[in-house]
Amino acid sequence: MEFDYHSMRTFADSWGLLAMTLFFIGVVLWVLRPGARRAADDAAAIPFKED
């Protein structure tokens, strides 16, 4: 199977775009899930923690 510009462009325009969109939606849902608030607050406070 030979991969040329046209076949890669066709894949990127169809299935690649769908995969990236689903990944983006998944990341947004992961960040906005109900239990994420505490983890985000803990991560935001890392620079201010004393050893």
C-alpha cells in the first residue's frame, strides 16, 4: 500500500477529523466532570506549597 499526499489528505479530511473531534470532546468532558474541581484546585496550588 502506497501512501501519497492525496490518500493521506482524504484520510485526514474524513476519519482524522472525526478522531480529533472525539478526542477534543473527551478531554473537555474529562476536565468538566464533577470530581475534577478538587484535582484542579490541588494542581493550581502546587507552586505555593512549601516543602
